[in-house]
Amino acid sequence: AKEFGIDDALQKLGIKDINEGTSTGSVNFGSGDIISSYSPVDGALIGKVKTTTASDFEKVMNSATSSFKTWRTTPAPQRGEIVRQFGDKLRELKEPLGKLVSYEMGKSYQEGLGEVQEMIDICDFAVGLSRQLHGLTMHSERPGHRMYEQYHPLGVVGIISAFNFPVAVWAWNTALAWVCGDVCIWKPSEKAPLCGIACQNIAATVFKANNLPEGISCLINGDYKVGELMTHDNRIPLVSATGSIRMGKIVAQAVASRLGKSLLELGGNNAIIVTPDADIKMTIIGAVFGAVGTAGQRCTSTRRLIVHESVYDTVKDALIKAYNQLRIGNPLDENNHVGPLIDTAAVTLYEKALKQVEEEGGKMIVEGGVLKGEGFESGCYVKPAIAEAKNDFGIVQHETFAPILYLLKYSGEVQNAIALQNGVVQGLSSAIMTNNLREAENFLSCAGSDCGIANVNIGTSGAEIGGAFGGEKETGGGRESGSDAWKIYMRRQTNTINYTTELPLAQGIKFDL
Ligand code: UN1
């Protein structure tokens, strides 16, 4: 890692001590066990982080609730100005942070930079939004009355994020929540805790420079038990969680049992439909990036290709050719396309999935396997694989967080492909490759894709921040990032004001004293 400047990056991000347990600022009160973060790139220890105990959490909560009192009364455009400064710091630190993301998580350096760019983009979006937290005005049915609605800050927002987007998903939530006047407590994935420390350091610098309490941004560390401190705590009105469907069901039930709100962004099982009219060159780029980018560890990764029988062999041959050209290796080396999986546990799940697809009758057309030898010492590097399969295979119905692509065939009308695409429990992202307007519009219609994201002539991954991001069914129904996703971070209040000397009742009710 040395030759790629990791030491320098860590230093720029304020991560100094790899042995003592890295702690930062005043709001990381960790005094619990230590998590060691190892890089999947080379297996080396990057740093150690102290976890948050229940009593540490009380201190964090106190810091968050007292900071909320200051922050909620700071005018929204001024809150936007703080987010603008935060975005500027991210611009300054884009390279070291992108590098840390790449080294701790394993995605390519280009994708690491792209992730930081998403953070910058959402900051810009949030700055504009800070002057546009609009409510509606209504016409009262009573004379001399005015009715309107306003959005107030909600309170402490809990954020639970996953290892695969260790910094961007936090930023989508926190940048919006901050301009909305909320304070945030973030539990990053225990698989990428240093990314959390780095972001907290950046946020803390900005709050300090503006004489604002650091508790507007709080960090807690640890596994699901630390997350449970948030899901069960009724001082946290909203918990935003990104991760597996299994995790989402537990979070949703815990938060619902105290009638809190949750924003869930869970698994995907995303497909690209390739119709007879598809541009094959575009299809291959979109499908290969979607399937092997981030080593298949995006919730928007392409897991299924649903190909019309008339172009099936052409697509199959082009895919095999493209996969043969993939270079797998150190993601910091920009010559490589595919980096490692997050850890060896993920490698085991990948191997199990490959075994299962064959047991269910699938046929490998690009063989997988775990890479060994020089450069692959971490044991986390695997070969992207493609299997011909059927949609109703158990393994095809399941989201395996690895670069395995299932090739499915359809015949007849586009509706048959749409039925396959919708025939899974997940509903995050979907795409169709076609130059046929009738097929495209069918896919986008109410009888078309049932996903939160439906693209035409674009793959399933790589969404821009300007749209609302999330999905239906077991993907959890939440929407983050752009459009009007901000509304969930605020509480809505309806106000009716009477400026007469009479007190008429609504619905014309007579009540004379
Ligand atoms: C995720 O995998 O949790 O659309 C988020 C994309 C990225 C975000 C993915 N912008 O692929």
C-alpha cells in the first residue's frame, strides 16, 4: 500500500495511531472493545477503533440532544452555509478520502473518488435545498382564516450504513438532515470504521471553525448491538438504515414497536432486460460495469441479464469476450478493473453461491474461483463469474454480494421479460436496453418495472444523487438523496390562524354558548 500513498492519505485525514485505538474529537466517546480494520487489498492492519458501550452512548446522546437545541434555531440557509463548507473540505480531501475508501473497502480508486464526488454532489444539493424547505399554503374554508404548513427539524437522526458505500450513503443522509436542522448519530459498518473516523474528523473541523457544537455530527462504532442502542431509543425519531433485508426487518420492527420512523435501503436483485432492438455494445458496457464494478458489492449491482432469445447467443459471446479482458487485482492500481471482496467471509458466500447455482442446474459460462498467489495474499480476490440460470432458482432469487451474473433467456413480448424482472422479492433497480419506444414505454408504465429505479439504455448501477434513491418490496420502501427525500428528515406542521373576532367552526358546525 505504501507505493500508493496510503500513509500520506491517512495522515491527511487525521488518522494517526494504528495501535492505540483511534479516537477523534470530543464526540467519539468509545471506551469499549477494539475493532481492528484490515484492508482486503493486502490484508494489512490499517488501524484500530474503540467501540461504543451503552454508557458511552448516553454521553453521545446527551451531546446530540444538547447540540440539537443550538442547531434547530440556526436559520436553514446558515445551516446550508455550514454544509457548503463541509463540501469544500471534501473537495480538498477528495484524493486521500477516495484512497482510504479504496484501501479499506476494496473498490477501485476511481470508484473511491466517485464515492467522494457523490458526497460533494449531495452537499451542493443540500446547500440549495436549505433555501427551499417549502411547505404549501391552503385556502381556508372559513372567512378571515389563513392556513399553511411548515417543516420543522425532527431531532436526532440515527444513520446505520453498510461497508460497500462507507462514506457516500452517510453523506446522503447527513447533508440533508443537517440542512433540515437535525443532528445525526452515525454507526458506520464495523467493516470500514476508519472511513467513519475520517468523515467525523472532517465534519468536526468544520463545526469547530464555526463555533458550533461537534455533537451536530456524532459517531458511534461497533456491530449490530451498537445499532440496537439507536433502534430501541425513543429519543431518535428517525433511523435510516442501509444493509441486508435481514438487518432491515430487525431494524424496522424495533423502530416500529416504539412508533418511530425508519428509512430503509436494503437489498436489490437488479436486472437488465436486453430486447431484440438493444444496442449490443452499450449493453455489454452497462452489464459488465454493473456486474463486476465494486466487485458486485453495490446494492444496485446487475445480478440478472434477461436476454431475448434472438440476441441471446450474440450477447453471451460478447460477455465472455469482455470477461476475458477483465484485470483483477489491487484496486489502487488503476490498470485493474476488479478489486477484492470485503473479507474472506464474503468469499465463502461467493463460493457457496457458485456451488448452489450448479446444483440447481445452472451452467457456468465464465468460471469463477478464488485467486491465489502474489498480489492476492489477502484471500479476498475472486473471479467474476457468469452462469446460465433460471429465474426461479433459489440462488437467483437471493442477493449474493459478489460478482456473479445470471444469464436468463426470454422469448416473445417484452411483458415476458418484465414478468421475470419483477419476479423477485427485491425492488431496487432495473433497466431495459432497447431502441424500441413501445418496449421502453411498456417497461416504464404502471404495468412495467416494479422497482424504485427504472432506466432505459443505462445499466442498473451508478445513480445520480439528484433523484430519490431507494426501492420497493423487500428493498424497504425508503427514499434517500435527491428529489423530495428531505421531507422524511423533518416534521410537518399544519397551521390555521384566525384573524377575525369570530370563532367559526370548521365543517359549519354550530356551537352557541
Ligand atoms: C449502494 O450500493 O448502497 O447507484 C448505493 C449507485 C450508487 C449508490 C449505490 N450511486 O450505484
